[in-house]
Amino acid sequence: MLLNQRIKPIAILQTIGVGGFGIVYKAENTETGQTVAVKTLLPHLTNPDAILRFLREGEFSSSIFHQNVIYV
């Protein structure tokens, strides 16, 4: 888990949720003060297929524009 760790400039604050594929954390960009979410793969899913799926999820998510969807 990444709790209380820092990935400059991101400070991991708390776990938001855990699923079958990853962990989502509430975090803060310490340079801007902006609250952000950070999603990581579960440790046992670091094989090439899982990484590719994770990257595709990010690419797809970043293409969605709607007032009820967060920016990725």
C-alpha cells in the first residue's frame, strides 16, 4: 500500500477503494493543493497483459468528457 508515501509532488492520503484490478487512493498534489485520485495495479497483476489493460483503461478514461466524470 502507498499510504503516507509521496510520489513527488503527490502525497497519498487514504485508500478510497480496492477492486479486483487495483487500489484507488485519495491524494494531494502538494504543489497546487488539488485533491486527486491515484489508481495502482494490485501487486500480483504486474504481468504485461495486466499492464497493457491498465494503460488502455487510462487512455479510454481520458477520452470521456461529461459533467459527471472526472478528468483523467
